[in-house]
Amino acid sequence: MTHRHDNPGRMTRRAVLAAMAGGVTTLVGCGGGAGGDEAGGGGITAGPVEARSATGASIAGISSGGTGSYAEGSVTGLGSIIVRGIRYDDRAATIERDDDGIVGILRPGMVVSVSGSSIAPALDADGLPVATAIRIRYGSEWVGKVDAVDTVNRTLTVLGQGIDVAANAVFDGDVLQLSAVTTSHYVEAHGFLDLSTGRLLATRLEVSTTAPSAFRLSGQVNGLDAAARTFAVGTAQIAYDAALVLPDGWANGQMLRVTLATSPDGSTWQATRIRQRESSLPGLEVQDRSDAQVEGTVTSIGAANTFTVNGVAIDATGVPIVGTLLLGATVQVGGTAVDGVIAANWVEVKPRAEVEAQDFQFLGEVSNLDILARTFTVKGVDFAYDLSTRIDVLGWVIGATPLVRVKATQVNGVWVASRIKQR
């Protein structure tokens, strides 16, 4: 449980930042619709020095001196799950889905928030720092029917909204690559919102020919007409009934998740549920002084190096920022959780191409090894390999099934291993 030490009668800086994460609209990037006057974000720029914590040894950019840990970003591997370069054992974790769906299995490309134990160093030079997950929250951003596909520019249109498909986005379901997606498909898209454009950067796409029971959008409220009970998210026009429970502070600029009936009334969608899209720090009961690391897009910018990433409030006062901080920019932040805010030790704006070039890691026991077909399975994922794959495993050619670490990327729907190393 988060502990609060400040005078309850005084609005502290961190309390202001926590409110900022809850959808307060007085900040750059929080007013009006996506792509409005604030789309430039009033960028914050600093020099090329990356600040790190001086309070303890750095582990994956996180100080090891905290009482616990928090990580938010896409799942970049299994074993149990790998988030922000940390291997979290999720066997005893409570897993929550932050939407209307049924809790399922955590898979690569999903965006998750994890609260866990303190982080232990990697056991070897090629290994990952480790922690035990206590609670994990995940959820997709958009669900709907595909309106258009552009394979050249790697984009989809769903519910009239644009999706940029990351170069390393994971495909699952009825089709396993962008070139096979058609307007007869429905998609469930995981990823990061870009409020400067109103688009979604997809890190995972689950594709089906079966219509879901409901559609979903997340984003920023614009064009709110309380009398007519209508609003928009991006270009999607949405109506809601008087009986529907609305988020506190219902207003333009608020970040929300909205569930929609699958049949629009003309060009207007009917909302069946509206929820505020909030930071996961309070809900996951992240302890104060927990080491924290977040990757995502900048969703608002305040003054004096304060901003939010995926709705999580960041206080980077006095911390050099590597690159230019803009609304919608992809960033990585490391620091310490305090009163629902991450006090940053370092902030780095990452080029999208660099983020999309990241490969995936899988740790587990080999099964279904076929050395003639050059295929095998780890953690329920099927892999192929070829003559360019580096294999550092004793007994591999005789069909042994050791514990391995696999680095791989998904190519045309097939997971292709670039390295297989015995653990």
C-alpha cells in the first residue's frame, strides 16, 4: 500500500502531479482533441547526459535500493514475463485485465503494469535482472472492425481511427502478418496512444474473423456536449445514455476507455461503459520507494520537467532529459515511486525506429525439437531457426531438451530465432 507522509491539508507537488495523471485538463496536451493546438507539446529539451541514480547499483536502469519494484511497458519476452528488461516470475501474481474482457494468458507485445518485489541482479553476463511479480494489470486499447489496410505504410484503420503497426508488432489469431489482414477482420490492438496525432502505435494485434461482443476505444475526450450527451474520441462520434455512470470530472481533455455497441446509429457509436483511463500506480498498491521504470508515450506535459507517460505522472525536476520531450514522443523513464508519482532519476526520448528494432527473449525448456525441420517450442511459442542462428547449446543436434534462452523476432508470422543459448 502506498504510504503518504505529507501534511493532508497541503497540496504538495506530488499530489498535483498525481492529479495531473488523473486527467486534469490545465496542462499542455490535455485540452481539446488529439492533434489540436497543443500537438507540438512545447518540447522540453536537455543535453546528451543520461542521469542515473546515485543511491544504489543500477539494474536495467533501476536502483537496487528500493522496497519493491514497478515496471510498465510491452512484454518483450516470456520466462515468466519480461518487461523493461526485468524478468518477473508471475506464477503467484494476481493478474487483472483493465477492460471488459476475460483475464487470459500474458503474451508478447501486450502492454502491462507490474508491481513486484525488489530486483535482484542477473546471474550471468547475458542474463536479466529478476523479481517476483505481485500484481499485474494489462489491457488492450482498441477493439473493432478493420476499415482499411495499408501494407506499404504499415497502418490500419479501425473504428475510423489510425493504427501504426510497429515493425516488431506481434500478430496472433486467425492471421499472423499485416499483409494477410483484410476488411473482413476484427482486431484487438495493444499499444501506446499518441495524443499528438490521435493514433495508436500497436505492439500487438490479435486478429479474428469472429465479431467481438463489444468494441472499445481509448483516448482523449473532445467535442463534449453534455446536454446532447455526445462526445468524440479522435474522429469517432459517441452518444451515451443518461443512466450511464460517468467518470469524475467529466470534461474535454479527460483520458478514458469507452466500450461501444458493435452497431452504430448512422455515424454515431453508442457507449455502454465509460471509465477514466488512470495510472496503475495506486491501483496496484505500489509501495513508496519502489524502483520504477516506464516505457511508453508522453500523454501530457506540465511545467519544470513534469509530464505523464501512459497517464503515469513523472517528476523529472533537476534531471537532464536526453532528447526533446514532446506530446506523443516515445520515452523511457527510471526512478522511484513516491505518493503515486515517479520521481525520475533519468529520462530518455527514444527514436521510434530504435524501439521497434528491439527483439524478444524467451526463457524455458525446449520441447518439440525437430533438427531436420529446424523448429522447436519454448513457453508455448513455436520457433524456427536456420544456418544463421547462433546456437550455444550442448547436445542440441542429438535432440536434447535443455533450458535455453532464445532471442527472436516475428517474421511474416513466424518466430525466427537469432540466438539459442543454454542457461
